Amino acid sequence: MAVLGIESSAHTFGVGIVEEGRVVANAKAMYKIGSKGMIPREVAETHIANAPNVIQEALKEAGMKFSDIDGIGYTKGPGIGYCLHVGMLSAKTLAKKLNVPITQVNHGIGHMEIAKSRAKLKDPLALYVSGGNSQILKKYGESYRVLGETFDIGIGNMLDSLARSLKLYPAWGSTVEKTAEGGKYVEMPYTVKGMDFSFTGMLTHASKMKDRKSDKDICFSVQETAYAMLTEATERALLLTNSKELCVCGGVAQSHRLKRMLQGMADEHGITFGYAEDTFNADNGAMIALMAEQMLKHGIKTKLQDCTIEQRYRIDEVKLWKE
């Protein structure tokens, strides 16, 4: 079975192809954020312009033709409405043209499942950290349960906002991490309640310090504090659930510092820790194709007329299958 997946929830239009659990293509084109952030209409227009070429690139990479595709998956949400619509319409068009089944994938579950697959983990607790989401998750039965999450904004959103406030270019979390190298620690608000956390207080505090402290010190302090918060909450969840495996996934899982902190914590408790390669932690079509293939094999498909998007599509609303 060969399944084509489309990801378009934010700045990336990605097309992946998976055949029997193996990623055979993972093409993408990205909107250039620069220093101004994402302007939804502009991002969607970029996706529309890039879609045909990215689809063809994925087919070429896989060495396939349209007729080789047995199913289609796309990101239903969460994400930016305009962007999600482009992916949905592209997927529906292909499914109708090829007369193959289509299924709707939750963006976050796509991140988790590809991390689990690439790291060869069986039943991990997952720390999901991206632009719009920061959650601690565990699958029970047919659904993922949210054990902890942000009270306000996702860690990625916070880091990107900090980069814009400090006028760093490009305004990415990775730029914050690079700027943080060699910085000195300045005390920041630390907000963890059980397995939940909050980032806006720290962002506000850090932004007010930009005329008194160096960018290097601010970035270092925010990064260390935020990642320590995530590590503490994750450690608590691991011990409460008695989990023996841990994965980190999502765009912020590309952070070397976050992975080192989680690895150190996991080693202390004898926990197996894993993650996907960076190309699969960044938004990508392969994660949607991988999840869509599993869903279609379990009979989870959607009629074309029922295909929708949902900007606030929560992970714990999704019904999957029992292992």
C-alpha cells in the first residue's frame, strides 16, 4: 500500500509518500517568515503556488506515478485556517481524480507517530513541542490522553515571539538557540503546576529586559528556564505513568539543548529516550502519510463530502484503534 500525505497547517507545504511503513518521499516548500512572522493569506497563497511542484517532486523522489498511489491523507488540524484549506482541497482533488480513499490526520498525532516509528519505540510517553502546541501525551486504548499542557502559548510560539522582540533574523527558535551560546543566566519566571506550564510571563519579562541585558544572556536564560520547565513536567508524568520509554517530537524537538536535558533526565531513571531526525520533527508530509497509511489499514477513512478542517483539532478528540 502506498499512501500520499499532505501537510499544510502552517508555513510548510509538505508532501510525503509512505509504502508499507517505509518513507519513500518527503518533499516540501516553505513560506519565508523572515522577521515579520506568518501572514495567513500570504502563507496560503504561497502554498497554492507551490502545491503542484511539491506533489510532483514527491512522486519523482519515490519513483512513482499517480496510478501507484492507493490512498490519500491530509492534515485536518490544528493549524491556520487558510493554510489547512489548501491542503484539504489538494487532497480531495487527488483522491477524486485517483478514485482512492482519503483520511483526515491530526497534526500532532502525525508528529508523535513518526517519532515513535523512527526511534523504534513501542509505547512511549511523548513530549510534543511545536509552534502552537506544548503537551505531554500518552496513548491509552483508542485515544491519546493529554497529561499536561501549556496554559497559554506553545513553546515554539514563545521562542519565535522572543526572536521578533529582540529583532533576531530569521525570527526562529533555532536563532534563539544559536544566540544563546555562551550566554549567562538571568533569573526568569518559572511556571510549572503539576504537569502543566505557562510561557507568557517569561516572554513578557524577557522582552522588558532587552534594553538592560544582552540578547545572548536573554536567549540563554529563556531557553534554559523553558526547557527546565518542560523537563520537570515530563519527568513527573513519566514517574506517575510508570512509562519506560520517552520521545520528544514537533518542531522544537530539533533543539539540541532540549534533547540533552531530556536525555539526562531519562538516563537518571533508566528510561529509553528517542526522537526522529530533524527533517521529520519539522513539519513534513511524511508524518501525515505514515499516520494516514495506518488509519486506512484500520478502516478509518472519510467520505469526500465529509472532509473538513478544524483549526483547534485537539489530540484527545481523535478516536484511533486499540493496539
